[in-house]
Amino acid sequence: MDGSTRVRPGALVGVLAFAGIVAALMQTLVVPLIAQFPELLDTTASNATWIVTATLLCGAVAMPVTGRLGDMYGKKRVLLACTVPLVVGSVLCALASSLLPMIVGRGLQGLGMGIIPLGISALRELLPPEKLGTAIAMMSSSMGIGGALGLPVAAAVAENASWRALFWGTAALCVVIALLVQFVVPSTPTATERARFDAVGAVGLGVALVCFLLAVSKGGDWGWASPTIVGLFVATVVVLGLWGWYELRRTDPLVDLRVTARRQVLLTNIASIVVGFSMYAQSLIVPQLLQLPEGTGYGLGQSMLAMGLWMAPGGIMMMAVSPLGAKLSALRGPKTTLLLGSLIIAAGYASSMVLMGSAIGLVVVVCVCSIGVGFAYGAMPALIMGAVPMSETGAANSFNSLMRSIGTSVSAAVVGLVLSQMSIDFAGHTLPSENGFRTGMLIGCGVALVAAAVTAAIPHARSVPLHSHTSPAPRPKADATV
């Protein structure tokens, strides 16, 4: 299909980027409220963390599934389907008066995270080549932009209105997104040969992801050496091994492991995990530094709303540099952009060693890191789509987004462990120490340098993701007897 004759590029990119930002908002939507939920929902602080964990788990499981369904049945149809759990989940959260419906609602909100990789894949099929690079960079960055903007929005609502208004607002936004997708986004091609959906593969990958992410997110609470956590890690390895064996036997797998093993795709996905880790570390550290009491000697005593506003420029910078990253990718290739982004993230973390003493200094750290993330996130889809057939862009982009999510999950576990182990007693409360925060920042810097090293090993790729007439050859049929 020649989408350039039927598409309004500006409106299409605006709608899909807006949808991606709202979907990403779900990740940080409840962060300013998490300390209040035990009282609001009559539960314990430990149980309240499931309000965040449920979204993480469901989003991770949903992304590869929605990507494959988008390749099979068309991106627009599955984009619309993704808005349904977003609306239902938001309404359920708004009406919740106890923990269980809140967790269910948050899980449904997580199912909508597939909007971002689906939107990227739809752009490849609908836009002319000259507009594709900038559009993909903007859409890819929406994951970080939404997460950054979610903090001040949620904090403002939490301080000035009922917390339920937050979820009613997201429900309304998701209805608007559904209407915009219906009327602005054209239909995309479906698979020419209708393949059966790999339900067994979806369940297998889902079980492995739940085991791994549950172990990572709950290891600090349950004990890293506890039988439950060790059992979850063992189950992850076993289930992933069986899942990979099964996927290689299928001719229409959920994830084509042969394509995923291509050097360009494999190294880009590894870099995505590491960049996701380094991106998220400062999102965990800086808000705490801003809000800790000044009496600690290193906390800045900011309110929840002020903290959110100090963090907001990071999202703005990410959006601003996306077009620049796309131009650099067009001139020098997406590998160069990803490498530069990783080095900028490392520089941002390094600067924190001298800028941690003031709110302005922390804003500089956040903005520099966000500029690097904007470059890196915009380059990843271009590298992936330059190496996979058009028929697999949805699944490939969703898998890449999943790798970023795994990186953020591991980051939360590692940084959380560091801050909990390096702590002080302040007025009867255990708080992370200044050395703990500095160590976390240095870990972020080191991991960003690892991302740069991995990126340097990626083969030089085409500067712009190719359209169907020049896409890589379709994958060979797998031998079912393997």
C-alpha cells in the first residue's frame, strides 16, 4: 500500500505520539500517591506496591502479544483494541475502594503499553520515507516523555483534587485516543497468508516474564535468597529454555528467534536493556533527593508537586531532541545516534557528582540524561526495522520495547538494593545515605558506558527503515522437525 497518498502525516504522527505519551503515563501515574494508598485502600504498604507491580507485569506480557497481533490483523485494529483495557482499567481504578479492584484496574492499564511499539510499526507502513525518521524518533521517545510528565501531573492532582480524578481523567483521555485513532489513522495491511496465533508461545513467554519480573521487583521485600525468589529465577530459566525450543519448531512463532539472533537485532536489543536501566536509575534517585528533608544535609526539602515540576523539563528535552536525533540518524546512521545518546547519558550521570547539591543542578542532570535517552530511544526502532521484514515490524518493535522494560525493572531492583543497603537513621526513620545516591548515579554512568560499548559492536545499518519494496527478505520457513 502506498500510504503517502492517503495519510495526513502531521495528524498521524500527532495522534500516535499523543497515544504513546498517555499509555506511558500509566507507569508513573500512581508514584506520587503510593505512600497514601495503604490508608486510602485500607491495606499494608507492602501490598500497596502491587499497584505498581501489576502494571509492570501486564505491560511486559502484553507487548509481544499485541505486536504479533498487529502484524497479523493490522496495526489500527489492534491499536483500537489496546484502548479498551486502558479505559476499563482507568474506570475501575477510579471506582476502587479496596486493593483488589485497584490492582485489577492497574493491570488492565498495563495492557495498553503495546500502543507505543504498534504506533512505531504503523508509521513504517503509512509514512513516506522522507518523513519516517523524525516521526519514529518522536513516537519512540513518547515512552520516556509520558513517564516524565506523569509525575508533575499526578502530583498536582494529588495535592489539589481527589485522587479519583486522576483516573477519571485518564479514562477520558483514552476515549479521546480511541476516537482519534478511528478517524485519523488509516488501516494498515494485514498478513497476506493468515497464520495461526501462537497461543502456546504467548503463554510460555508470559509465564517466563512474570516469573522474572516478579522476582526482580519483589526480591528486596521477600529476600533475594528466599526459596520463593530463587524458585522464580529457576522457573524463568527453565520456562525460557522450553519456550525457545518450542518457538524454533514453529513456522509462525510469536517471536522469530532466528531474526532476533541477527547481530544487528540482537545487539540492539541488548543495548535497549542497558539503556533502559541507565534511563530509569535517575528517575528513582532524583525525586528522592528533591523530597528528602534538608536536615539530612543532602536532601532538598521539596514538596511532591515541586518535585514533579523539577522533573518535567526532562520530558520536554526528550521531545525537543527527537527531530535532531532523526536528522543525525539520516546523516550518519542510527548506530551513531544510539552511541551518542549512550555517551550523553553517561555524561549526565557523571555531572551529578558535582551538581547534586541543588535543585537546579539536579534539573541539569535530568535534562542531560533525557537528551541522551531521546537520541537513544529514537535510534533503536530504526536499527530494528532496518533488519527485519515488513511483516514482522510489530512483533520486532514490541520485543524491543519489552527489552527496555526489562532494563527499567532490573534498574529498579539494583538501585533499590543499593539505596536500602547504604542508609542512615534520621529522626527515627531509615533513609538512603548521600553515598548511596552517589553510588546509584555512578552505577547509572557505568551502565550507560556499557550501552555505548555494545552499540559500538552493532554493524553499520541503513539510515532509514525501509518500506516494503526494499525490506529484508522474509524469514525462511522453519523445519517443524527441528
